[in-house]
Amino acid sequence: MNVDTLLHQYFPTSGNLCIEMFDEKNIQQVYRRLVEVLIHQPEIETSLLQGMSYCFYEVMDNVLIHSGKTVGIVITNYSEKDHIIQILVADDGMGIKASLSLNDNYANITEAQAIEYCIKDKVSDGKGLGFGLYSTSRLINTAGHRLIIRSGNHTLTANGDLNISESEPWQGTIVYFELHSNMDIDPASVVDHRTDPADEFDELFLDGDEELEKLW
């Protein structure tokens, strides 16, 4: 996987990047470490982090479930000046079309159709619920600047409008999104009210801080 290409194309002017490789053994630690970097930025809205963190983990987990590879890469950046959070998750696996084709319902779709369908609800290769990219697309509609999903020779771009076009080939899948960090959102709406991302976030990241405060 060419990390320099990812940096050049998606983070050309960013200076304070977090770059991590993850696998089945360390995905939880990498995820927590990167979210905690953002938690310590007081300008970022907590509700935004609550919705974002759910989608962030789902996109990372997709690599291990659907790509056929055991390792992925994640790159994050926060610009306080521009109030933008950037997140990229990439792999060099089989790609979206090959993955969805494992499901008989999508065996004969084109690559362009596969990249269009992947953000729809309950579209999956059969190994998951088909909810991760769907909820991420809802997050972008709520608080996002843009979403880019690139796989094979096609790229989906969503920034108000949805566009699918041919692009330079990428072996595997890239999911890149930008969020407005100063937006206060309803995180439950991001997940279509199917779970409580705010409660999950608080339990994982904030409850320990509250217990520590009680000691003082």
C-alpha cells in the first residue's frame, strides 16, 4: 500500500497527521488512541465525536471483515483553524465490487453500481449488516464536508451531490471523509436511531474521567 500516494492526494497541506496500521489484534487500541486525540481538542463538539466515533470504528472494522486482508491503514488530521476533521481508512484488498459479488444478490453488478450501492442500507456481502458506510453517509449529510469512496477504477464523491466517476485505479478500498468539527448534531440520527452512539461513546471514553473527577 502506497502511503505516500494517500498523503499526497488526500492530505497535501496537513502537518499534524496521525498515521496507524491496524489489524485484528490492535484495532481497538488504535481506534481509541485516535479518538482520544480528538477528545482533547476542546473546540470539537462532543456530539459530533459521538456520531463520528461510531462510523469511524465501523469503517475500520469493514477492512478486516470485507477486504480479504488482515491489515489496514488509518490517517487522521484535525485543523483547528478550518474546523475540519479528516479521516481516511484504506486497504489493498479485493475491493467493493469483488466483496459484494460474494452475495448472490449482487453477483452481476458493475464496479460503478457496487460503489453506488455500498452506502445504501443493508447492502452487504453477507458477512455484515451493511450499516457502516450507510451510517457514514448519513453522518456526512448531517455534519460532513465531503465523503470519498474509491475502489478499483471508480470513485464516489458526496458533498451535497452524489457523483460516481472513473478514476485512477486503487487496488482495494479507500474511505475518506471530512467533518465540520464545530457542528452540534444528534448522534442517534446518524445511526437511524438503531443504537445509542452517545451512550456508547460516553461509556468508552468519558466514564473513566468522571470517576477520576469524583476522587478529587
